[in-house]
Amino acid sequence: MKNRIREYRQLRGMTQQELAELVDVSSRTIISLEKGQYNPSLMLAYRISLVFETTVEDLYCLQENKELEERKYEQMQA
């Protein structure tokens, strides 16, 4: 799932380790999130959004991800 974690983290001048400590996960979790290899629990997504003072919807590009998912589904149906 596309997200803006790396973008927000870099804008704050924050390391992956610093973000991980703030949200009580390992730096490997942050790395996986930034690469889109792991989808967080709702609570983790919320904690990260609080750190960056944004919404979960914005942080995880939910509208864009929804549209991509719908296009994939439509292609599968064709």
C-alpha cells in the first residue's frame, strides 16, 4: 500500500529509528512500512499519523489506494 511515511519522516529530519521509538515498533517495521511491504494495524497507522500531525487517510493515500484497487478489480473482471 502506498504511503507517505518516508516523505513525512524526512521532512522532519527524523531517522527510521527515531520514528520507530516514538511509535513503539522496531526500525525494521518502519523500513517495511516505507517500502510498502507491510500494512500496519489501524492503531499503528494512527500512532504514526499523530507523530506527523496528519490523518491516516493522508498518510496512507487512502483515496489513491482505493482507486488503484478498484482499477485492479475491474481489470480482473474484464
